[in-house]
Amino acid sequence: MQVFLQTLIGGITFGAVYALVAMGFSIVYRTMGLVNFAHGSVVMIGAYAASTFYLATQLPFAVAIIVAIAVTGLIGLVIERFLRPLENKDFTLMLIGTIGFGAVLEAGAVLVWGATGHAVPSPVATGPLDLAGIRIPTYSLLVIAIAAAATGLLALFLQRTKRGAAMQAVAMDHQAATAVGIHVGRSNAMAFAIGAGLAALAGSLIGPMLYVNPTMGGTLGIKGFAAAMLGGFGSMPGAIVGGLAFGLLDSFAAGNFQEYSELVTFLVFALIVMIRPTGIFGEATVNRA
């Protein structure tokens, strides 16, 4: 039972990070109907930016995360601005463009930080909590709390603000949104910036748990994409549920199958998607939503 609960805690921790990545995918998809294949690379840039400001400039970890979010938010705006002329003209070229941006970001990370990567020490000095023999890392609780807070703030933004309402209007029908005076391009830019910010938050949080390197975005991007599909691509609640479910699946597979864990994880994921192609929440596919 102790091993089970320990694995459960680890799965929830990584699942919270996957949920942030999945929400970044979903908010761009909901607004533009576009899968941003550069998203994993933005996660990696966020991890590097946060760790650099945290280690090199001795900024507090929370401040380093905020700076990383600002940096990647600007990257998101740049990507959207370059893709905007192609909107409603060449969707395939837009997809290829996101792949190209991902390659550029990865190459840029190698030029700036090198190819070897580095470890990030935990920003939490206190030791793990001991509850009935179960050791819960304090940093895991911090990750879960920050991810939950970010999710709540995003929900409030989408439901309670004019900009959030405008983004949802664009998601439902961009032509009708344009007709009532909503600036679609501005909503798309906002979606990219928020998605990039969520990516930076995920990368910043996972830095102390993994080895930060230029290729980490590929793995995190694939797992976040899979989590979004598992929950129902384009569904924000689905991204949260899918992220947690994928984190638990990944954690229990690692605990029981060791070197075959990735194979087992994606085999189970493939079976679930075959049974329910629209994901857990079953949201209908949206052409531009």
C-alpha cells in the first residue's frame, strides 16, 4: 500500500505538469483550430529561462518563473504574428510553420545554453513530509498547488473577463465574433501567449524534477499532446483530467515495467483512444473552435 500511495503521489505531480502542457495545446486549438507543434519546444525554453534566472541571477524561484512566463509569452506572440498572414488561407502551411518554429527554438537553445543540459536544485529546503510511513516530497505539494492555482486563474479569466469572453466567442464562431466587433487576431495572439505561458510554467516546475536539456521538449510535448487527446482535444476540463490520467498511467507503468514503461504507457493510451477517439470528455471535433 505504501508503494502504491508513493507512486500515486508521483503520478499526480507529473500529471499536474502534463495538464498544464495539455491546457496550452487546448487553448490554442480552441481559439484557432490549430495544433501548435512548437509547444513542446516552448516548454523547454521555459525550463531553461526559469533555471537560468534562478541559478545565474539568484532570483527567487517564484520570480524566475514569472520572468520565464513573460519570455515565452513574447515567443508565443511572435509565432502567432508570423502565422497570422496564413490564417484562413493555408492551414497546412501553418502546421508546418509551428514545426519549423519548434526546430528553431531547439537549435537556439543549443546555441545559448549548449547541448549538455543541467540539473536544477529543488527550491524547497524543507525535507519530505512523513505521513504514516509515506514520504511526500514538499516540492511535489508545491507543484500541485501551483498547477491548481494556475488552472483556477485561467478558468476565472475565461469566464469572468471581457477578453476571456471574447476568446470564447471566437472559439465558437469567429465570423460571428468579427461581426460583433471582436478583434479575432488579438484573441488569437492572446491564446498563443497564454498557451506559451502555461508551457513556461510547466517547464519551470518540472525543471527540478528532471534534467533540463534541449531535447526535453520533445518528450514533454508528446506527453502533453497525448494528455490533451486523452481528455478530449480542445476541452479545458479534458486537458486537466487527461493530464492527471496520463501522469498516473506513466507513473504506474514506470513502477511496474521499468525500461518498458514508455511502451506500456503509449500502448494503453492507444487502446483508450481506439475505444474512445474523442477522448474522455468526448468533445466534438472543431474545425475552428
